Amino acid sequence: MPSPSSILTRTALATVEAAYSLEGDDAAWLERLLRVARLDLDRGFGLYAATGRIERGHLFPRPPFVSVDLDPACRRHALALHGTMPCPILDAFAPRAVVCGALDEAWPRKLSGAQLYRDGMTGARVVDAFLLFAQDGEGGAVKIVAPSTTAIVTHPRTRALWGRVAMHAASALRLRHRVAANESACAVVDPDGRLHEASGELARDRSLRVRLSRAVKDAEHARTALKQDPERALSIWSALLAGRYSVVDRWESDGRRYLAVYKNDPRIPDPRALGATERAVVELVALGASTKEAAYALGLSTDAAAKALEQARRKLGVKSRGELTPFVAGDRASLSVRVGTAHLDVLVANTKMNPEALARLTEAEREVASAVSRGLDNAAIALARGTSVRTIANQLRRIFEKLGVKSRGELGARLFRWSREA
């Protein structure tokens, strides 16, 4: 059996390549992912995977449940974990854009979901697990789990790399669903970036075609020349053109390899003032992603993502990241207002917080959580409440533990996501 700290990254790039294969149904797709990733992730008990939907702040599993080399006792206990919905174990994932790592690495220590998982898997001798999870931006999600009989400790760079793999898997899941709905490729290119077919905006916009060709060529270089350096390869092979396109292999009858390009940007409900890139960055940040993670998921530079986030804040008239959350995670509507001869579309966001989440907190913790959601830092909250910064920090730590979040952004998502249909 592998040692507790031996989560490797040799198959990270191959797992991403397997993700963007469109053959077969979701069960066959998940099995391909597991069979590639198991060489690095298997802790001696096999792996299992599933997809799911986020609805009203809860994660609901969707069939199929797929496993590879999974210990029979592990399989029985894993299937029994989520007998009642909503499930607190699954709900620990719901406010997160990406989850990666062992139980205590992926979630805060003392989180009930992590302990509930351990309790539920005790009969299978499982004490830890390596988790991969990501949301697709449209309410869908994919999860891969590698149970372990020993504690798992991974390097931060390993978690970062597999986190990128999870982002690609979620993007590929979104693409699979679109292709299943009969969406067709908008371009065909060869591995050198030469364009052979184009439709829609790619046919109309020469500069976009040039950028696409360059991006495809860079991605191909990452897949081939850099196979021995998966970290560098995946840093290059991010989403194409601000997350708007994905590519998959296509083999013609003469045996030649081409790449089919599909439009694959998340179709998230959009606050009307925001551009497509700004919307996408705001959605990920509201789910707790860092600016760097959002940039990678969308194929942007970190500076470009930060600029988009700042522009979104200005357009929506908010002063902090925390204040963005109601526009993404809460109820919102467009209200048409007539002012003189002008018609204005006003975005109305519901700032009422999730009563289920608030019920877990003390009165003081609710007030601190509310202040955090308004974008106040610990010093400002301490000053307003007439207490010390250390006291606020301790209260915030308890809030994170009770609600199963790891950052202020995730806290906002947990507080407001109750009323939104995914």
C-alpha cells in the first residue's frame, strides 16, 4: 500500500486529456478518469466518483456512482453515506468552487462533514480520503474520492495541481452535457493551430481566430513537449480564451488528427451591468475561489482576473468581495424602471441570509458573520463591537468550523446561497 504522503502528479496531465474525451456515457467517462488517475491517487482501496447538482445550497448526487478497484466494504459504506438528503457531508462541498486534498486539508479541522465521513466509513477501516471536487459554473459538479486506511498528507503544490485537474474535469462535464444536447463544434483546427472550419463568431472575427489558433498551439505544446512537467504543462493548458472554448480530439477517416473546438463558457445568470469575463470571475470568487484560481479556471492572467473583479465591484457599487456574494449566490431579479423618458433595468439582489446557516450560530457569531458579508475586516468589526481583533478572529474561526467553510468568500456563499435554484 502507498505511504500516507505519496500522492503523486504523474498522471495529472493524462487525467485532463481523458476528461476531454466525449465518447460514451457519463459512467464510461468517469471510469476513464478513475483508471488514469488511480496510478497516483489510489491508497490501496480503489477510487470512486460521481456527479451532482447544487440546488438551494445543497449538493445532491446524480447517478451513476462509478468505482474502480474499490474495496467491497468501502463501496457498501460509501453508498450508504448519503441515505438522507440533504446530506451534511455533501453540503460541505456546496459553497466551494474547488475542493482538493485530504479530509483535514480540504476542509477545516473539526468540520462535521469530515468527521461524519470518517464515522460512516469506520466499518470499512477508512480513516481518511483524498478528495477532488469542482463545480462547472452551471449548477453541476464532479467528485472523485480515494479512501485510505491511513492519514493522508499532501504537498500544497500537489493539491494545487490536482485542483487544476478538478477544474478541467468540471469544464469537461459541462461540455459533455452540451454536446449531448446536440451542440456542435464551432471550429476545427489541426495540432499546429491551422484553422480548417469555423462558424459563428469565430467565422466573423479574424482576430479571435488568430488568438484561438495561438491558444490551441500553446495547449498542444503543453500536452506533448511538457509531459514530464505536468505542473508547467497545466499552467499553459488552461481554458482557452477567457474560458470561452474547450477542445477535444477528433480523428478523421484518413487517420489524421484534428481538434474540435466547442464554445464552453459557463452560462451563469448575469447581473446586467457585467461583461462575460467579469460575470465568470465574480461567480468563482463568490464560491470562495482565489483570484489566482479564478484566473486559471478561465484562462486569464492573474492581473486580468483581478482587473475584471475590480471592474465588477465598481459597476455593482460594492466596496468588497463579500458584498458581491448576494449578486451571485442570492435571489436577484431585473426591475424595469421608467425615469422621465428613459427606461432603466435595475438589478435587485436579495440580501436576506440563509436561516438554516444562521441557526447554527450564536447571536454574536451571526452579527460577526453579517459584518464579514458586508466586507468589513476583523479590525473594523472589532472596533464596531468594542472588542479585540483576537476575539473577532476566534469567533470567525468558530463560524468557519460550524458552517464548513475555509474563507470569507466561502462564508458569503454559505450565507446567501439558500434561495437560488442552480
